[in-house]
Amino acid sequence: MTDQQKLLRLLKLITLLGSTRKRTAREYADKFEISLATIHRHLNLLRDAGFDIQKDEHHCHYLLKPGDSTRSALHFTVEEAQELQIMVKSFSSPLQQSLLNKIYAGSELAENVYSIVKARIAQNYKQLSHAITAQKQVVLRQYFSENSKETKDRKVEPIQLDNEKMLLIAYEIGAQKSKHFKLDRIEEVNLLNAAFKYTRKHGDGTPIDPFGIVDAQRVQVVLQLSELARHRLLERFQDCASFIRKDGKECYFEGEVNAGFKIMDRFLLSYCDEIIILQPSSLKDHLQNIWKKKKL
């Protein structure tokens, strides 16, 4: 993960802490798909930066905001505004501490940062749309893959944009197969002069599973869910909705997922007391192997 992505995650955390809905540390960790230890480090970092983060009787963390008088008195200089944009790109700035201290008090600033992010995605979308129409190859700069855990440039032939899921379906030349790419993980799109060369290999792309993982190999999974597990599953993975059914008072997830159980395994380990694995047995073995490797 790049420094820019880490900063944006902190900004999103600040926004969630300041929202009306309160969450536990575990819920924040699940939201960002990071460990509980990492979310506690983030919370401590924000406290050190001057954010008044409180915890209620339900162990939910939230941001205690100052009054309107404090917010109206806040003023950002031109130098700070320029430095913020540099920091968003590089996360290396002498004014970093000063800006972090002021982000939540001046909510307009956080909105401006999100505007920058949205503008980047919009610009990339425009470039990809043009490339698809012109049938030109592009380079996806610094794309982070959840499968490989790698951040690198990827040369592709863009095939289709999925507006609903904010995905790009493209043929990756290096991997020699079609894949799905999440638009918010693309740092920049560089349009090349080279025309499509692998049109016959494009196909329809490898299907994506309910947990957002691209894998041609699928495994049928059946889970019995508690009400809490069902709620959390739908909250984090909206695409799972069509795979959930109720039988009387019982609730089940039934569907095909990636053969490596990626992403799903993290969720199951987080809510192991709320979920019963009915099939396959290989999923139980997979989770047990992960648990054995954990360092407590």
C-alpha cells in the first residue's frame, strides 16, 4: 500500500469517527480489511495528532467535535492548501502534523481531499472510456491487487467498464488473461499509442465472486449465519445479498466463491462464533491452517 493510500485511509477513518453511527475497533478494522492492532495504531496516531477520540460504554470509538465557534475560526493559508495536495500525493511533508490537527475541525478540507480522490477516479474513467472506444492499450499505474498483495504498473487492453460495481474489465498483457480491476485502486491511467493486439483473447473476463475476487476456479460454500453475521456480511459485501436465504428462523449463505477462499476467510475468522460452516470441509481445514500460523 502506498503512502497516499495510507493517508486516504486515515482521512476515511476520521470521517467515520465523526459520523453519527458509532463503531467498535473491530468494526473499523473489518471496514478497512486491516488487523485490530493496525486500527488501534491508527486511533492512537490520531489521538497524538490532537483528535479527541472517545470510547463509550459499548466500546465504540467516536470523534468528539468542537463547537461551531472553533470551526468558524479555522483558516487555512494558501501555503497549507498547496502543501495538503503535495502530502496527499507523497505523504511526506513538514506541515503534515499541522494539517492533520486541522482536518476534522475544518470539514471542508476533508471534503476537498475526497474531491481530489473523486476527480482522480473520474479522470481515469474518462481515459479508459476513450481507450475502449479507440481500442488503445493503456497502463494502469500503481495498481494494488488484493490477490497478489502487489502494487505495480499493469499494461492492459480495456474491454468494458462496470458502472455499478466501479470495475474495469481488461485483458492484462503480462498475465495473458482478462481480469477485473477496481477503479479506486488505479493511481493513474496512461493512454498508449499502441492499438489492441489481443482482441481474440479478450473473452468476457473471469467472473468475480461475491467477495470481489476474480478466480475462474470456484467452490460451492454453504454457511449458517446468525443475525449478527448476516448483518455484518451484507454491510461489508453487498453482492452477497442474492446468495442469502432464510429457512424459518435460520439464515444461510449459499454460493460459489473463489477456490482459495480469499477475503471470505478473514470474515469467517472475525465472526467464527456467529457462523457454522456446513460445506465444504476444505474450508474448515483452510481456516484451521490459518489459525495455526497466527502469532498470538
